[in-house]
Amino acid sequence: MSEFQEAGPGPGSSALKVPAVPAKSKQSAKLQEQLVTNDPLRTYKVFLSGALSGAISRTATAPVDRLKMLLQTHDGAKGLSLRQGWQKMMAEGSIKSFFKGNGANVVKIAPETALKFTLNDSIRSIVAQDPDKVRLRERAISGGISGAIAQGLLYPLDTIRTRLAVSPTNTYNGILHAAYRIRRDEGVAAFYRGLTPSMIGILPFAGVDIALFEAFKEILYEKYDGRPPHMAIVGAGMLSSSIAQVVSYPLALVRTRLQAQSVPRPVHPHHHQLQQQHAAAAAAASGRGPQGHSHHVPHAGKPGVKHPPGHPHHLHHPPAPACSGAGGQVKYRGMVDVFRKTIRNEGVRGLYKGLLPNLLKLAPAAGIGWFVFEETKLALGVNPRS
């Protein structure tokens, strides 16, 4: 009987079930993984997961994000310290000052993160030669392209967010007001100031960040033979984003300085009243004054010079408030100019101003963001390893 079993099970033998169990379980797991991967709603689930991760992570670290931008836009030879930056926010007198610009940040980062992860999910399957074994280089290419597309499409919101964060109090009354003022005073091109260094910087940042996190995640899943601990995912996200930030930080600083320059000064409280007075004077000078008398308006450069009614000088209006940077003028002509002046005035270290608070902000924000992304995907039934 024992010899018969060793030779092989015959028809009706119960031994047939023994070797079939592991093979069947592997096939079942593989089939289930394919079904989850081919979920027709996968794109929408990944998009929602990305939006939640971006909004939650950025709001949680908004005060440190604003502190980072204050340090970046301070271009004196002696840098602004963390304590001075923190005191500057406190001096504005409200808890809202710590979250200044966060509304625009969330409006921008939620769809940008959602779009980035969704595009990465699609582009990776195109770039990868073997979808089951995606190489690190392929992950980096996919991540860089998806990050650049997402940031480029929503770049004007990033400019608005920067202006809200670094402008004096009461310069803008919110996102829509900032957009209106920038468009009115500086034109549409102002929304895209700093786009070139931003695009150059996002390629290595998003590529390194996504590639390293996915690689770390694969290692964790292999190590724990399944779902890793929550803090391990948070740590992987913190490490991958920190490395990516150090690589691309100088370009991020250049982008922020270009975005922040030409910040409009707060409108003088009597500006609109002066405009009305000049308009009334111009109307009177055009012939609607009492008894049609001629009106004499001094010439701007020659006091006492008289002009007849309807002369262009009667129609003069006070100029709009000047657009300025921190020093009252447009400081930089472009990306190369920022690099040149920063290195000349502040040294190479000037290119890394704000790196420490940025890492303090980015590391936990990235960890929270990746954790929320992965947990939301799991809750929605998306295979975390696909």
C-alpha cells in the first residue's frame, strides 16, 4: 500500500488533495490580485486617495510651510533665523497667521497630488517593460513625468499661495482677491513666474520621491511577509521625500523667490478718495463746470502753466500702487539671475536657506501623506503592491 502511494495516487485516491492545496492557494491569490489590479474604478480610487493625502498632510504642517517660505524669500546677507521667522508670524496677532495661504495650498495640493498619483499609476504601466517587476529607473521616470504634468497644470495656484504666505497683512483678502490683483497689476504672465526652475526641480524631486518610496514599500512587504506596520510606511515616506528634497531644493528656492517678487504694496487708505477727486476735477474741466469757466491745472513739471479745458492734463489720474519685491522693485530677471545674485550676495549656502524648516515640514508631511494614501487605497480595495 505504501509503495502504491509513493508511485503516485491513482483514481479515487484521497492523496490527490494534498499537493493541490499550495498550488491552488497561489493561483487564487494571483487571480484575486489581478482582479483588484484590473478594477474599473481603480483610477477614481487612486485619485481620491491622492486628494485626501495631499489635503490632510499639508494642513497638518501648514505653520512650518509658511515659516519655510518666509526664510526663503528673505534675501539679506544675514539670514532670518527660525526664531525670528516664528516671531514674525506671532506678531501678526492671530492663529490664522500660522495658516496664512493654507487655503490656496489645499486647493492646489489636493488636486495636484491626486493627479500626480493617478498619472503615475498609468504612466508606470506604459514605461515598465515588465509590469510585475518595475525597475527603479522606470519608477523614477514615471514619477518625474507625472509630477511635472500635475504641477504645471496647477502652477498659478502655487503662485497665489506663495503671495498669500509672504505678503504683508491685509494685502489680499483671499484666493480670489489675490488672483484678481495679480492679474490686474502684473498680467497673466505673473502667475507663471518661476515655472522653469519649478519644472526642472519637480522632475528629480517627484521621480526620486516616488521611486524610493515604492522601492522601500516593496522591501517592507517582503520583510513582514504582508502588510507592514503603520510607522514603517510613515518612515519610508519621510525618508524618500527627505532625500528627494535635498536633491532639488536650490531649484525650489529659486522658484519661490521668483513667485514672491513684485508683491503689491497695500493700497493707501485714501487712494480711492483721491481717484474720485481727480475724476470730479476732470469732469469739471471738460466743460461741465459752473458757467463753463476755464479751469487752470498746474503742469506736473512746470508750476503755473495753464491749459484749456479738455487738455490731457485734466484727465490725469494718480498711478496705481507700485508692484514691488521686498525692496520695492523687481529684483530678478529670471532663473539664472536668481542663482547668480543669490550666490554673489549670500554664498552657496544661500541656495539652501529654509532647508531645515522645510525638512521639518516635509518629512512629517510626506510621511502622513504616503500613509493616508496607502491606507485610503486599502480601504477602497486597491491592491497596495500593484
